[in-house]
Amino acid sequence: MTEVVIGIDIGGTFTKYGIVDQQGQCLKENFISTDKYSDFDVYLETLHTEIEETIQSVDIPITLMGIGIGAPNGNYYKGTIEKATNLNWKGTINFVDKLKAYYPDIPIVLTNDANAAALGEMIYGGAKNMKDFILITLGTGLGGGIVVNGDLVYGHDGFAGELGHLNVKHRGRQCGCGKRGCLETYVSATGIKRTVLKLISEKIVPSDLRNIGFNDLTAKMISEAAKKGDKIALEAFEITGRILGVKLADAVACTSPEAIFLFGGLAKAGDLLLEPTKKYMDENLFPIYRGKVQLKLSELQETNAAILGSSALAWKELQK
Amino acid sequence: MTEVVIGIDIGGTFTKYGIVDQQGQCLKENFISTDKYSDFDVYLETLHTEIEETIQSVDIPITLMGIGIGAPNGNYYKGTIEKATNLNWKGTINFVDKLKAYYPDIPIVLTNDANAAALGEMIYGGAKNMKDFILITLGTGLGGGIVVNGDLVYGHDGFAGELGHLNVKHRGRQCGCGKRGCLETYVSATGIKRTVLKLISEKIVPSDLRNIGFNDLTAKMISEAAKKGDKIALEAFEITGRILGVKLADAVACTSPEAIFLFGGLAKAGDLLLEPTKKYMDENLFPIYRGKVQLKLSELQETNAAILGSSALAWKELQK
């Protein structure tokens, strides 16, 4: 019997899940819609049915050991999703308690998606031998997972690591959280789009990006334009790297990590983002830390990284 | 036999030490000069001789269990003081190794002064039942001690928690560390003096502080002026609290503490500092944390708080 866990990644549009062994092999994976279900109980029943079918389809004998879930605003201590702005279900969802009705005999744990990704990096990725590191997810928003002494930092209330809401600028860009000037309004796939539009509004230099509406624009387009030498795109990466670099220097002053990993869509831009971020991080680091902190891309497989992260949460729990 | 440890606090001018029992009673305390000794070995020999005399003067039977040391740029892992700008001894001082020659049979541990103060708060002060909190020291500079899951965060290199060097302003005030715009250049006894001078330079409102030179000005004078309604002093506290509040909101997004304690000279200003800091911290907090984080003054006795902190480090080590 191969011991496996289920890793579930809840996004605004899709809920992806996979059956993962201890080596991080994803034996099977699948997904259901998230936003199609306005009723949480119907969603959960569907998810359970689909998971059971997927389990049946695995062609080797397996034992299900646990379930790990990554979700926006996921609370590790309570097993809840609280006030997630990009999900249909409002208020507090008792996700773990409700899923326990279907799986009463195995541990079920939940945290936010960035924390799950950090555990994935530690168990299967580039942070395998590290006890102190930070992982930054750069998708629609920006998330953070902070590991100290080999353990994820959950904090007093279970919500530590919300680095997307670090304060960059007083009266800066409006953020979905209700504040202004949050880091993720500048540094994320959406953030760099906003920066591109601002630059277009200010400058007269030609750019192919002038032909694309905000809603059609993607981080990938900006990255491709930059690779072709587009000045607006290049400056947008420089600005994004500067803002991220300064904030990473601050994060280093807090927990002094061995490395910082960048993960997710915008991280695919590679050196376009890494180089300015490194430069500005180093410039703004307290001298005692300089040269000691690696800035790297995540080594998790892109295709099912979020599922791996959630499964890592389950394996980590089983080690306790 | 009463079990005791020695707590040593190394400052730029004085080295204070005390003999402390497990309840945080300081049985005896004394000090020697720090800056009088250009030769570290002579300093250490003198410190040892004086400590031995102090031990002899205790009038109850005691057993010495360990020694804890708080020092600027103190490295917990290596037991060293590295590149401390306000000490005479340059480069790296192997403090713990050298002190072990005098005390080979007991644990000797060293960390920076703010980390020691945080442990003092946890063992004897207001954080007794807390597992996640931050302590900020506000003296000549600004230091931070971060506790996560009941343990001090040392980070990968032993220097975590250098919150005085968080980046407040691009091309801001020059800092002793070589950077510009560091938090401690705005928020510390020295920082608020700099703010007062800047306000005097910009405004024409009358103020008693206009009669005092920078070198003679103290945080206490600014606080007394503010209590009398001096507009420059009041605005200086408002600005200091704003800058600190925003940065504390960022620190909360990292480790989500239950409370933040303010400690040291400038913290004596009490509500003058606490109120604007609270206001701006709350405004800049990610909504999920709002109303969950207490901002408090340290509950350690002011007179020998630094000695207590260092002694707490030794007791904490003995618990391991």
C-alpha cells in the first residue's frame, strides 16, 4: 500500500486537487469549478464525490493518510476560510469541520495558499534543507509564507505572512482589502499591469502595450514586450523590482531568512524581475545581512505546484 | 542554595550586570565602564574580577547556573559581537568563547540587547503568557525582538529582528549603518530630536525647544514640552507615532503577534507616543488583523530591565 494524501488548492475560479505520495508524485489530479457554486454545502458534496471517483481511478493500492487544503484567507488554527473577497461564500466558512463529516478518521488541515506553497518548497522544492526562508507568491495578488526554525509562522491568529498588504505608499493605489498603497497593488500580475498603464499615461515613448486594454493585458504580454526591448515594459519591471526589493529587505530585517523564493505567474518573468529585485534588495539591506540572503525562483513544478503545496501541509501535519 | 544567573548588558558607555534569581529578583547589581577599555581582554578581565567580587557580596548561599549577555550586534549562534559601531572593539569579538575561559562549566549565551529585552518581557514582564509578540526598544536607536511560537526568532544568521533598519524613506535621513531612511533615524530618542529640528527649521510657531542645541536636547525635554502644549513637540510625537505605526502594521503582517511592547527611554513618553502609534497602526493594518493586536508599554522594571533581559536569556537557555 502506498501512503498518500490529498492536496486541495481552492482558487476563485477552480478548485484543483490531487493524490500525492510522500515523494511529491502526483498520482492523479483533477478539478471542479469554485465559482459555479453559490451554496457551499453543494460545492463540498460535489468536491467529495469527485475526489472519491479520482481515488477509485488510481491503479495502485493506496492508503489515504490526510488532507491538506490551501485557500485564500485560510486559517490554520480554526480550519476556516474567513472573509475571502474572491470567493462566493461570505463570512466564515468552517471548511475543515464540514469536510470532516466526509473523512472523520484522518487529519485535515487548512492554511492560506501562500503558506501551503512555502511548505511545498520546503518538502519537495528548493528549500529542502532550509529552516529559515520566505516564499512570495506572485499571482493576481501577492502572498507570503514565512518559515522560521523549520516551522511555518502562523502567528497569534493563524493569519501571519500577509505580505501582500505591507504598506508601500501613503494614499497609494486602492487595494481590494479596503486599504491603499498595499504591496500587491504594485507587485503582482495585476500590479505590474497597473504600473504599465500609469507609465503609458505619463510617457510618450512608443510601446506595443498601448494597443491593449487593461482587461486584456497580461503579465506574460508585459514580459514578452520587455524581452523585445519595449521601454514601457522594461521600466515596469524595474519599478516592480524596486518596490519588491525594498520590501524584501524589510522582511529580511524581521526574520533573517537564508533565502527568499518567488513563485507563481509573475515569477515566470525570471531575470526581468529577479535582477532589479536583487539589486534594490541588496541596496536596502541592513549591511549585516548583505550577501547572506539568496533570492531564487521556486523549484516546485509549475503545473501542480499549488496541489503539491497543499499536500505538503498534510505531510507536515502527519510528521507532528 | 538559591539558583541564580548573571545578566550582563553591554552598552556603549557602561556594562551593567546583576545576579538574578528565577523570579527576576536582582540580588545585587553593579557596572563597569565599557568605553574606557580599548583592549577587549583587559576589559573582560576587569569584568570578571568585578563580577566575582559582586558574587562574594551576596549574603545568601547561591549557585551560579549560567550567564546571559545582551550586546549590540550580538550573535546568538556564534556568541560574538560583530561590527558594533558604538563599541571600541572593531571587527568580530568572540565574547562567549573568551568568557568561557573564566566560566568553563556553565552555559553562556549572548544575543542583541533588544532580543534580550524581549525574553525579559516573556519571562518576567507583560508577555508571560504570550507565544507571539514583538518588543521594540526605543533608546538612542531602535531595536526589535520577535517571538514566534514561544521562541525568539534568531533567523538563519543569528541577527533577526533588526527593525531599526526597516526602510522608511528612499533617500531619507542618514543612518549610522551607512543606509539612508532607516526607521531608527525617525523613531528613537535621536530620531525624535531630528524631527524636532526639522520642524523648527520649517515652521515659525513659537517653541521653547528653539532655545536648545541638538546635543543638549533630550527625548525627555521634548516629552515635557509636549505635555505643556508645545506645538513643535506635539507634532514631533504625532510624526514619530505615524512612522512607527505604519511600520508596526507591516511587522504585524509578517508574524501576526498578539501584542507589541514598547520599551526604553522614548517609551517613557507614554500616551504621547502610544496614541498616535496606535491610531496609525490600526489605519494601516490589513483588516483581518484589526482589533487583534495590543500595543502596550513594557512591564519590565525600568531600573534594571536590561539586566533582567540578559538574565532571562540565560534562564531560557537552561530550560532547553
